[in-house]
Amino acid sequence: MDLKSLGEFGLIEKIRSQFPVPQSITGIGDDCSIIPQKTGFDTLVSTDMLVEGTHFLLSDILPKQLGWKSVAVNLSDIAAMGGELVGTFLSIALPKHISVDWVEQFMLGYKEISDMFSVPLLGGDTTSSDEKLCINVTVLGKIPTNTSKKRSDAKVGDLVCVTGNLGDSGAGLKAILESVNRSEIVSHLISKHYHPMPRVTEGISLRNCDGVHAMMDISDGIGSDVRHILKASHVGAEINVNSIPISKEMDGACEQFGWNKYELATSGGEDYELLFTIDENYCKQLSIPYFVIGKIVTGDSLKWLGSENDFIGYRHF
Ligand code: ADP
Ligand code: MG
């Protein structure tokens, strides 16, 4: 069977089935692995790889932006559980044409976000690559025992919410790939794509609210990511596309270039906002900005309100 027919998640499931883990540990299937400790905290671990040509174009992204983004996408997975940051590990495979100056600029971006979130770099690996640049960051976090917000805890009746605008990053990527003129609006969208802000503080705030049930970060777009929550929680959902928060820049760019804003908001991916479900009665406890986009229902399917189309999110194969 080829990879396209098996799909990313089919392949991950195949791998998962061969490696059973002890019952106390949460392994493959959530944003982080959760490893209980005797300290009153669980350890959180996640890793993400960025490959030249697949995740970024070396000719377009600045090394400093790439350094920032490599850390940001990882911190986002700790945020997705509601965790606190402990440290990162950086492994890089560098093709020969990369200069020391390039690596220094990359590390400046890596340091800028590490300092902003007070998370130290604790180790890694450095090697050469024949052709493409490849970056892998692993992040460690911690969270009070058994307080992680998992994908599997959504309950029928919950509201489905997100912490911010969706689609800016996807629109930024589209602008890069279609080489559109970099007006102020377009530059704003591209900066959202290159400079995502992980919602670590918001994640901790949501973790401290008992009414928040399931949570994850939005990396592939809600068209894909909501389905992960549904599958893990054995529930369905109705999402109203007209309730999805969209920036005026994204709206303007879609108008100008004839792009489909719903497609970008649901399937563009790489927004790194948090997606969570909450018992409506607890909403007044939330002290962070959030937007209600739908609700959890019985069944196992995702129904879009306000559109005839189905939106499936970003597919890697
Ligand atoms: P995220 O988008 O939050 O980074 P992914 O969709 O990449 O998560 O991965 C889903 C789950 O599958 C995660 O729990 C991740 O750790 C696990 N996973 C992905 N690829 C592999 C792999 N090659 N081997 C083991 N686990 C994997
Ligand atoms: Mg994630």
C-alpha cells in the first residue's frame, strides 16, 4: 500500500498498534505524551520536525523566523495540554551550503522565543545533510498530576471554542506560494505564518478551569483537528463556519484574490490557536479571549452549518 492511501494518521495508527505502553502513560495519540512522576507533576513530551520544501521554503523564510517557528510549534503542543514549559532539545541536519551566519541568525530567533517563554535549550544533535535542511525540536513540559486536558474528554453538550482568528497563517502560505505582491495586508498574513504565537499562558488558564474538557492545538486546521477530538471522545460536532473568527486582513485578502475564506480558516492549518470544548456553565470563569464556533453532539460525525462543503484540513500525504 502506498502512503497516500494509508494517510498520515493511518500510518501513525499502524505504528501505535505495535508499541503498547504501560497503562499509566499516555502515549501516541495526543498533543503530548503524559508520563506520571512521583513529584505531584506529570512530565509532558512532544516533538515536531520541520523539513525544507515541506514546511518552509529556504528561499523565502528568514533564518531568524525559522528559529522562532521551530520552537513555537513545539511549545504549542505543551500549551495544548495546559502544561508549563521545562526545556527544549534541538536537532539540526545542515546541508553544506548553509553558512555559520545563517545558523547564528536561526539561533537568534530560537533564543528570542525561548527567552520570551523562559524555556531553556537543554541539548540536541547537529549533523550534515546531503540536500535538505531538517530541524527537529523536542519539548519537555510539566503539569500537576492528572490535570492535562486531553483530546478524549469532550462531552455531549459542550461548546466548541477557539482562542483566536483562524486562517491567517494558511492565507500567508498561499500568498507565498502564489507569489502575490506583498502589500501591508499580505505581509501581515505572512508574518502570522512565520511568527506563530504559542498559547502557553492561555493553555494554563484553560487547564485551571474544571469545565474545560477536551483541548488540542490547531496545527492542521479545524477541519482535521476537530475530528481528532471527535474520534478520541466518541462524539460528534456541529461547527458553524460563520462563527469562526477571521481577521479583517484575511477577509480582505480573500476578497481581493478570490480565495475561499472558509477553506483557509478550516484547512489552511498552522494557526496554533487552541481548540477546546467547555461546559457552557463554566464560560463565565474564563479570563482569556475565546470564540464559540459550535457544539458537541451525539454520534461520530462533523457537520458544518452555514456551508454545503466539507472541509477536511491539511493532509500531509
Ligand atoms: P501534533 O500535530 O499535535 O504535533 P501529530 O498529528 O503530528 O500531532 O501526531 C499525532 C500523534 O501521533 C502524536 O501523539 C504524536 O506523538 C504521534 N506520532 C506522530 N508520528 C509518530 C511516529 N512516527 N512515531 C510515533 N508516534 C508518532
Ligand atoms: Mg498538537
